[in-house]
Amino acid sequence: MTETRSPSSSSERRPTKEGRTSLPLFFRQVIAELRKVIWPTRDQLVTYFMVVLVFVLFMIAYVSLLDYGFNSAMFKIFG
């Protein structure tokens, strides 16, 4: 048998107006969380950027070669 839950269970109710935070409090909490972030140094950022750039260029070359190969095969097969 399957168990059904009623739509009015407490875990599925929408929060009440009293349970919500105000907009200024939300922004203060966001800023507080951003202060906890460990930001990368400039050297780390440059390294990460270069790794991503090389990977993207490699993937572009790989997909281009696959496309060229499949294109050539289709022209040889279908004329």
C-alpha cells in the first residue's frame, strides 16, 4: 500500500507572516555570510582562470575534430 500525506501537514505549510525576516535583516545576513567566504588570492585566481581557459580550448578543439570527422564520413558515405 502507498502512504498518502494530507496537503495540510505542518512540513508543507507556507511560512506565516511572523516567520519571515525583513528585507534589511536579509541583507545583513547575506553580508555576514559573504564575510565568512575565503576569497582566492590573485595568484590562485589567475591559475584557476588559466586551467579553465586551457580546458575550454581543449574541448573546443576536440568537438571541432569530431565534427570534422563525422562531416567527412557523411560526405564519403552519402556522396
